[in-house]
Amino acid sequence: MYRVRTIVHVHPWHSAARLSVRFNSTSSKYTAVTHPEDTSSVPKDISNTLARHSKHVLNTYARPPIILSHGKGSWIYDTSHRKYLDFSSGIAVNALGHGDEQLVKIMNEQASKLIHSSNVFHNEWAGELAELVINLTKRDGGLGWASGTQVSSSSEPTSGAKVFLANSGTEANEGALKFARKVGKDRWAKANGISPADYTNPAYLSSPKTKIVAFDNAFHGRSMGSLSVTSNPKYQAPFAPLIPGVEIGAYNDIEALERLITEDTCGVIVEPVQGEGGVHTASTDFLRALRKRCDAVDAVLIFDEIQCGLYRSGTLWAHSLLPIDCHPDIVTMAKPIANGFPLGAILTRDAIAESMTIGSHGTTFGGSPIAARLAHHVLSRLSDPSFISSVNRSASHLSGRLSRLPTYFPTLLHPYVRGKGLILGLPFKNESHPGVLTKMARERGVLLLTAGQDAVRFVPSLNVNLEEIDFAVDVIESALGVMEKA
Ligand SMILES: Cc1ncc(COP(=O)(O)O)c(C=O)c1O
């Protein structure tokens, strides 16, 4: 059931605004609330359970009054047997959707074999996963390799890169920042005739090459180091003082880089596509200028691809197909790598890895046999060429439908959809509206996320199908129609 809408375009480049009339159709099929959340509609057993839990659970999230219980593919169910299309995928995590049978089988198999053994010993899977991440980076491009780079033969002494396995995104970034600090100090020491091995030497300790540069609207995590480069006062201010020596620049501002990144800078961290900060994409020229400036001052360039990487942007890394003069020294990843089982990782060029000697970093859980085996399986499936093609098909269908919405609802939406692949943002003119739409969509059976100040974010599972995309956008169109009239 579609209604015909009359759209009036005002062309701003004409001195006297020119009006044109077009006919478009948007869905009005889902105007009615099907999944109500108001207090009187929440079943008594659910409100009682939530009230009991709230006495015990630290209250850092504003959650809707539903309790999720299980899922299948892109669909997730609550304990009242209501079904939702999960277009949030656990905040860009469940790349293969929910309840994937192969993953469950592998998880069961590995759980009965060996769950954890610590990093004091080798396990069967951590090394296999590290090799796969590096080989895929060579095949698909990234970290200084153009796509199609030959994978090193087993007789070569090094693959050219190394992987450190951690537990989460923030921990991967925390590690990357530590790498940058150590590399900065080591490089400064060598340049000044001091041995980096002599790390108690006061001269080594007084190295000025410790500054870190990050950008506005960034989100890198909540631990003290990652938080210090997450330039959002809401997250930072209550926890200050943060780690010293962090400078924040304007995203995509090339001119400012010369002043921002200096000889004292040891590392620069940036998301090629910002997720939480509002789905903003770095320009190729900005990334190239960053690479150039980092090379000029011998600083480490870190790309945080925790949300945009691992095929969410349509390629392995959001930077995979960019010219190699835009590539970083370190890539951090997490979220979808094990489809929801916690795992983060730092991928770094050998030149950086050499500074990280035995004992310089560590973790108890990171790279456990179960996490590494699951990630190996997930990554093998995500990297299958037919899977990548289907991600790109879904991405162009979703962006095609979303990009028509500003034309249909010009009073509500800014003209352009932001993002890349299956990380897309729909920007609103009124900053309270992303929250309103997200709630309205949920009350009609679709889970969405907001991003930054002004956007609704779309990060569905990477195996979402075209019918599911159509359902999500039909619900959004219906909700926008209701909002427009309100
Ligand atoms: C780009 C980016 N970096 C880092 C993080 C932090 O990851 P985690 O929540 O796994 O610690 C996030 C989480 O949303 C993220 O989107």
C-alpha cells in the first residue's frame, strides 16, 4: 500500500527559486504502532523483571522496555515473542546475523576442546587467524599493500606485518596508542644516539616524541587511552584529567595538518569512516595528506577500522582500494570479527612491530582458542568473493532507497545520505529527530541506531537481504510520513 506524494523542489542556485513538481511514492504501510513501548503496554512480568534488574545493574544505558531473547539471521525476538528486524546488528557486530548454525557448531566443538589457555602458551588458532588477516589484507589491499599483492611463501622469514589479538575495540586502540608511544620514543632515542633497550635511561624517558593526534567527532572507546582520543566532551569531561599530550584536529581539514602534526607527534589515530560520530567519511586527499605528514615527522598512522572495517564498507578495509600513499601503519579491528564473541586485534607493519618486544604488551584473554577459531571462521566467510558481492549489492540497494528519502521528506532531512557500503547515515535537520525516528521504527518492529548529533545510522548484518532492506526502509518512510505531519 503506497501513497503518492507531491514533492516540491526549491533549486537554491536560481536567484528566483524555481519550483518543480515530481510524483514519488513512499510507503505508508507501517504507520500504525505494532510494538508499543508505553508503560501501559509493557506486560507486567517484563516491567517487574526490569524493575528488579535495575536494582542491581549499573545504569549507564537508556534502554527500551524490552528483553531480547534469541535471533535468527537479521531477526531478533523479545521475551514477549515480538519479532524485530535488527538493523543495528549489535552495533555493527553480527555480520553473519544471529543464530548462525555453522558458527554454533564450531563454538560447541571448540568449547568442548579448549576454551582458554592464556598467551603464555601457543594455541592452534591465534596464529592461523593472524595469518588469515595478513593474507586477506594482501589479497584485498590495505596497510601499504595494493590489492592483489602476492601472499608470502612459507619459506620467507616474515609476512611483512604482525597481528596482536585483544578482546575489544577499545583494547585494540589502547594497544595501538601504546605501540605509537613506544615507536615514537624508540625513533627519537635512535636519532639522538640513545639505545631504546636502555629504557630506564632518563634521556630515553624524557623523549618529547609522545604526542598523539586525533580528530573531532571521533569515537575510539572508553578506556583511559582510547577515551583521551575520543573527542566528545560528554564522554571525556567527567573523567578528566585524561592522558596528556593529545591534540584534536578538524576531520578532513588538510590545511591544519602541518600545525597539528609536529616532530613531537608519535601517532595519529583516525577512522576512515566515523561511525558513532555521525557517519562521516574521510576524503582520500585528507588521508593522503595525513600519510604524507606522518612520514615527514616520523609518526605512526593508525586507522581505527573497528566499525567500518571487515567488509562493512564493501571491502576488507575502508582504505583497501585507496592508493597506497593513503594507507596506515596500523589498523585496529574488533566488532564483527567473531560475530559477537569478544575479540579485537591490532594489525601492524613489521617496522612498528619490531619495537614491541617481549613483555611490552599483553592480555590474559586476547586470542583465546575459541575466539580465534570463531574469528577465523567468520573472516573466511566474509571474505568469500560471492559474499563480498552480495554485501555490495545490498549496500547499493539500501543507499539507493535511503538517498531518495531527502527528496520525499525535504523538511525533515538534509539532502545527502552519508557513509559507504553498509555503514550509512541519514542526516536530520532537527537534532531531536534521529532519536524520534529510532523509537518510532522500533515501535514498528525495526531496530535502528543514532549516530553523532544529527543522524540515524544503518549498520545491518552484512548478510541482510533485499526484502529485509525494503521492509526497513518502508517502515522508515511510514514513520517519516507520520513525523512530517506531527
Ligand atoms: C570506531 C570505533 N572504535 C572503537 C570502538 C570501541 O570498541 P569497543 O566497544 O569494542 O571497546 C568503537 C565502538 O563503538 C568504534 O565504533
